[in-house]
Amino acid sequence: MTKKQKRMLMRIGGAAALFIPGMILEDTTVGVVLLLAAYALIGWDILWRAAVNIRHGRVFDENFLMAVATIGAIALNDYSEGVAVMLLYQIGEWFQGYAVQRSRRSISSLMDIRPDTACVLRDGAEEEVFPDEVEVGETIIVRPGERVPLDGIITKGEGHLDTSALTGESMPRAVRVNDEIISGCINQSGVLEVRVTTPYEESTVERILSLVEEATDKKATTETLITRFARWYTPAVVIGAVLLAIIPPLVTGDPFSMWIYRALTFLVISCPCALVISVPLSFFAGIGGASRAGILIKGGNYLEALAKADTVVFDKTGTLTKGSFHVASVIPAEGFAEEDVLFYAANAERYSTHPIGRSILRAFTGGGNTTEETDVHALEENAGRGISAHINGHFILLGTHDLLTAKNTVNIPPIPHTGAVYLSVDGRFAGVVHVADEIKEDAAEAIRALKERGIRETVMLTGDTRPIGASVGKRLGIDTVHAELLPQDKVAQVETLLAAQGEGKTLAYVGDGINDAPVLARADVGIAMGALGSDAAIEAADVVLMTDEPRKIATAIDIARKTMSIAWQNIVFAIGIKAVVLVLGAIGWAGLWAAIFADVGVTVLAIFNAMRALSVKED
């Protein structure tokens, strides 16, 4: 609880202590004095804000409504009701502040991942500096219990990292030499020496904090609708109250005091606090609940879009599969040995950054580089198809079956393996390297969970061959698979799927956030998988999952749908109750006590309902 909230609680307690005996003694001078003292104690800030806002031209707000209604009640000698309205309104404001603080705390707890200092090695000595003073390439030391201040690669030591603040996962992650390490994690054991690879302002922790800080600025359509509604609603009800106070007594001859009382009741009832407070709070709490589960959502508008998703499109490598390829087997053609096939394939892939190419290189060298003595020149990459090169005087083709058959006149038999990389030497078929990629443990579970949530269609887009794509799609239960796609082909496929979307439905694309940035940006909702260290993910995606677990997609959809359901529950509840009590107040069947429930009571109930969005149940 903040100091401001504690002071307000003391004011509420003091006003209540004056109000109770004052209400009992209301017919006496002592009772009136006690009630007026209670009113001054609990309502002075509302009256002050109303006066300041009027001076600045902002007349029609909840402070104005409360001031007019309570002062009017006191003017009509209804002291206890006037004080009760202000007292209960302030109690409602206190609950609102507490609820906002709680939901904000769930988000701002992420701010604890920002390290204060870094221990850097300079000239053989340790130096304590601010993280933004460390240069790329310098070595930092992270001791047990310390938070990792910068992204880097471990050069010495091993230990376990607590990544829960970033990923929501409680299981420590073991790390050793050559492992990448990201800022914001806590080192639980072992002294680590880390070579810094990223400046502080571009580090993982800074990008996450920037994303979270910006998230609440992006409002959903439902939020902006309520804001626009409040702008015309408040002056409309003030005009309605004035007409209610003047016209009926002129027509019926009733005393003006009776209709002024009804007009004041009308004003109290009409205050749109429940709507103005609870709907944005629902989205705020939803974003906070998602962050607890290791899901960063950039704004309420993306929560709203995710809740309407009925088509989910996946990239394959790094999203549904681990992206950690390995050479499963080498099948040489007649006249070639396995060593020959691996030699030519590895040298052709010497400069490749593709996971398949790196796996072939590792298989040949054990993780090192090809020998510098090997003559490799005229290396040319055919995007999505393979590589051509001259290696030690031989013309090499390495890639798909289509590439080799198009470039060679000899017949190359298709090999019944998914993940087959074909090799030819001087136009002669030399063999096949079979590369395998493991499917993530929870990928099939993720697809099943999406089906259970009513997702109409799941689609996989991949640049791999059709046999590989079909095999993975069948094992996971994906509805449609499009294979052998170049990056621009993926965008075209998503455009086609978007054109076929039903009214009010959205398409979510899930990718690794690096190669798929154009598609992530084009989809209604772009979701980056396991891309904490990727600039492309942070920039292009609308939602970032801070782990490599596809099952988190179903959790994100659950959070989005729950948040939208809560927001609409509050809208219907607040408007419904107010409409009924407004009518009753206008005809004299509801007094200020009913008005108090319609305003403060509904607000408090709506706030408590909104706070349910903070609670996240993972499947």
C-alpha cells in the first residue's frame, strides 16, 4: 500500500468516526457540525479538483458530479446522505487505486530485472560500473546471487540461471562455456565470466522494459469506445438533470425542492465511474497477468485482436521444431565415400548461417571450421534451393533434388528421406546428406489445445521440401501445410488467408521473429516465439513469448478471451444497473442511497471483476 493510500484510509476512518455519531444526532446542532466536519475531511480534495478543472475548462467530470450532488443534498438539509455519497465515493476511489496498484505491480515487477551495476574486468582488475558503461567485447563477472547485467557469451565457468522473471518458468537452466546468456536472469550457482555481445541500450532487459512501458499506451477499440462515450455522456446527463429539476415542477406544480432532490440523485447515479475505470483496468490487468506467464503483449488492441483469432499460421523451424539440426545419416552414391560427401557438403556450407548448413559443417569438423587449405571459390547461393561452388577444382552443387536435376544432365534418384540434401560433383551424383530437425515436445499438445479452443484452421508455412513439411504437419495434426516457400511466398500465402477470413475474425502468425519479420508485421497478430534476443521479434511482433514453448499460444488466447469477457461483463453490468436506477431516480422511487449503490457499489464490484484478469491459469 502506498503512502497516499494509507493517508486516504486514515481520512476515510476519521470521516466515518465523525459520520456515525453525526447521523445519529442529525436533528441536533452537534450532529450537523459533526456531519459537516466529516464532509470537509473526506470531500475537500474532490471540491478542490472540481474547482481547478472548471477553471481550466474541464467541467463535466466525476468530480463536478460529486461536488454538485453532495453540496445540493446538504443545501436541502439531507446532511447524512450528502456525506454518505462522498464517503462511499472515496471508498470506491480507494479500492480503485488499490486495484490499479496491484495490477501495475504485476507489470512493474519486471522492472526488478534491471541490474544496477556490472563487474567488468579491465587490465586484470575488477571494476564496478554502471551497465551502460560496459563496451561490447569486454568481459564481465557474474557471481552467484547476482543478476546478469548484459547479454553475452560465457567464456569461463558454469552454473544455473533463474530465468523466471523473463520466461515465467521456475526450473533453473544449466549453462556452460560458449552458451549465450541474456540480461535479467539471476545466476544461482558458479562464478561466470561473460564476453559482452550487445550494448546495454540494445540488451534483452532494456528491450523488454521498453515494450512493457509502451504496452498500456496502445488502447483496444473497446477502451477508446468507452472514452468517447464518456465525453458526450457526462454533459448529456448534466443537461438532463437540469431539465429534470426545472420542467416537471413547472408542469405539475410540485415543489421545486422535490425535483431538485431527484435531479441530484440522477447526477449521482449517472456518474460513469464504473465504465471509465473498470474497462481500461481490465486490459491493464490482462497485460499484467500475461507478463506473469512469460507473455509480453504490446497493448490492449492486440489482446482484443488475439481474442478474435480463428486461424493460426506457423513457421516450422524454430517454432514447431527445435531448429537444432543434426546429420542423421550420409548416403554416398557409387564411387564416393561418406567422408567425400561430407567434405564437399561442409565446405560448400562453410559460410552458411542456415541451421541445416551449420549442422553439416559441425558433422564434418566436430564443431570447428573447415581447413583453410581447402580452395573454395565462386560460391553462389540459390535462395531456398541450395548452393553452387568450386571446391579444389571441382564444380559442386548442394541442395534440393530440383536444383540438381535442373543443373545436371545425369539422372539423380530421389531418396526416400525427409530432410535430404543432395550433392553432385562435376555433374555426377555423389550422394545425400540426411539432416533431421526435432519436433518440440509440446508442439502437438499446442495444436491440440488450439483446436479445443475453437481455432478453425491451423496452417504451417515452411521453406523446406514438401516431404519434410507433410511429415511434420501430419505428426502434429496441422490442417494445411505449404512447403518450399521463399520469404515472399510466405507473405503471399498469408495475404490469401487474410482475404478468406470471416467478418470480425483475425489471423495470428507465429514465427521465430528473425526470418519471418515481414509476415509477423502483415498478420493481424504477430507472435514471436523464443525471440528474446531478436531485434526483429521486438519490432515486428505484437506478442512475444519469452520461451520456446508453442503451448503458450493457447495460454495467450485464454488470457485475451478472459480479458475481453471481463471488459464486456463490466460494460453490460454498469450500464444495465445505471439505466434501471436512473429511471427509478427520475420518478422518485430511488433516493441518494440507491444512487450510492448505482455509482460506488457498481464501481467497486466492477473493479473486483476486472482484477480477475490478473489471474492466469495455464493449461
